[in-house]
Amino acid sequence: MNVFTVLETHLILLAGMCSLPLCAYRISYLLVQSPKSWYEAQSYCREKCIDLLTFDSMKQIETILNFVEDKYDDAVWFGLWKGQTQRWHWSMPSKDFYNYLPWGSKTNYNCGTYKNGSLSSDPCHYTKNSICFDEKKKGAEQYILTSATMGWTKAQDYCRTNHTDLTSVRNDAEHQIIQSLANGTDVWIGLFRDPWEWSDLSNSSLRYWPVEQKIWNEGSESCGALLKNESGKWGQLPCSDRYPFLCTCKVKETTVKVIKVRISLQDSGLDLNNPTIQDNILKQLIAATGANNLKLKWRKQPSGKVFVKEIP
């Protein structure tokens, strides 16, 4: 098994005495090489860690793909599976849920379009202009109308490659900007509908299918996997197939807290850098604070000494 930790432990080191451990947790990702079906993998991750991995940002996808790049040959399960209920999502994921949907004619298709100042939907293979969003820009410049026409999935790939993603319509101000930019043109935006759900019940709207993948299609394939032959983009495979898998884990870690200590001597002949005296001071601190569960030790200065005499 390979363990990949996304968040590193940060230690604050000052001078004087440090106490440890103070227990905290960080989120890590575990790649389990032993092949299992999707449901077996789900049970394993829930027993050993938290759950199968949920993706919620393109940055996270890049991190995971770099980690697993040379560690699998075919496919790797993660926490996406096909449910029964179609739901609308935005292509550009956000931790802040928003549901500003100024619908016009709500047709029964799976890809969202902006028509005449309101939302509608069309078959995803229709070709039309698109509006991208670029988080690196500011104000109205964040919204870019493409000159080329393409289907929804190609438009999504184009916007992600050249900007951030297809645009969302999150509030009335954004609605006005997009309406002005479209100027009566029928354009793709980042709205789509599918039945895919996450094992941990997350509401992440992130999808990373190949360009030719349909937004949703019938069939027995119903679980999500990273595909080697698609450079890590997602595929939907029979859940009974056996592959390695990715778990999200909560790992207990030890952090270090540093406390600076100033001691006034009543006995000027006492050597505070004597190891025996330092040990006795630690014992007195533990007894005085009742912190019997902490391990205390002194941190030495570059000079090799723990205590340095202050000059008035």
C-alpha cells in the first residue's frame, strides 16, 4: 500500500521549552493496490479510513494523478457511482452551495444553455458558442465568449484548458454580465444534469470525463474509475470489475507547541544549562500544571545551550 499525504505538518519553533504531543488529524489519501470490486473497495475504505475518495477541485485531481501516475496499469476506483435521480450541477465546483437558476423554458435535456436572458437546456452534442470563466482575471474580464462553436463537453474541456471552467450563473450580478456578453447569442454555460453520486454523500459537482464521454447514458456501467488510457480522466465501468482503489483517510498526527520560558534565579550560582537541573525543572512544571500526558523537552539554541542570559 502507498500512503500519500496532501497536508504537511507545520512546526512553529521558537526558543525554550517545547511540549508534545498535542494530537490533531490531517486528511491523507491511500492507494490500495490489492484489486477489489467497487463495493468491496467502499467497504474497505469505510472500515479502515473514511470512505472512497471524493474529488472536489481540479487542483486535487492534478495532485492525485501525479501520485498514482506510475502505480497502476488499467484503472483505479474512486468514490463516484451512478444513482437513479438526475440532478442539475455546475461544472465549476464550489464549496459554497448556490442554487440561483433563472430558468426560462426548462426542456428535458442534460446540458445547460443561456438563451434570451434565461437558462434552458439542449442536447449536449449541439454546437454553439460558450462562455468561459477565468478566476485569474477580475470583474467583467473574468467572462470570455468563445468565437468557435462546439459541443458542451468540448466547450468544458476548452474552458478548463484555457481558463478555469465554463461559467456559472450564481447571482443576479453575474446574470447581468453574462446576458450582456451573450448579446442575444445562444451559448453554453456550465450547467449540466446527471445521476452520479459520491460514496461519502458529498455534493461535489466536479466531473472529469473524456471529451467524447456523454454527460449521461444508459447502461450497466455504473461506477467511476481513473483510466490509464485516458491519462487519468474518468470512465464508467462495471462495479463488479476488480481494480486498485483510492481511500480518503483521517490520520492522527502529533504537532509541536513551543513555549518560551524566562526564569529569574534566586541562587546566582545555579547553572541552568546543567542537564540534571533542567530535568528537575521539567518535573516541577509537569507537577505544577498537572500535564502528565505531555512529554516535555528542552530545545537547544545554536550555541548548544538551552538558556541564554538576557542582557539588561
